[in-house]
Amino acid sequence: MSGEPQDDCLFCKIAEGHVPATIVRETDTTVAFRDINPQAPTHVLVIPKAHYKDAATLATAAPALAADVLREAQAVADEDKLESYRIVFNTGAGAGQTVWHAHAHILGGRGMQWPPG
């Protein structure tokens, strides 16, 4: 558990404005930006500005911030006029997490299959 920016974290660098991203929303506590490898017509990542390694750590250490991330996920969906969408938090390498900064994927604009792959 941290909350403090990490020098070697890509998403911390995006949140601080040191690495460019296509930002679609920003609040005092979150940043939302387009995924560089989109898996759907809408594929936006919502991150807390504070560094937490994964969704489980974020939820435990900063539940109000986790709620901010979810509110921003809804705002992204509203702005993109999505009638339905998926929110994905990959937690751990086995689940596909590759950046160790909590983040929500907002996916929409196409049909989704279940179970996910």
C-alpha cells in the first residue's frame, strides 16, 4: 500500500503529465485516458492519481478513491453514450495485469462475450 507516486510507474507518469496520453477526463483524484491498444470502440482506462498496485489494494487502503474510479467509469460511459459497457479490473499477473497501478478498463461499443477470454 502506498498512495505515493512511483518513479518507475507508467501510470504515475501519465497522471503527473510526464508521459503523453489521450486524456478524456480528469478530476482531482483520477485520470481517464484512451487505451493505446484498444480492444473495443471505446476502451478507456480510469486510474487513481495516487499509486496503489492493484484494485484489491486500492479498495482496502482507499475505498473512497476506489469509489471515485467507479464514478469516473460511469462518466466515461455517459460521455461516450454507451448503453452497455464492461468495467474490468485485472488484479495480478495471472489475470492479465501488466501495469502495477490500479486501473479500470471501460470497454464498450461492441457486443461482449461471456465468459471473457
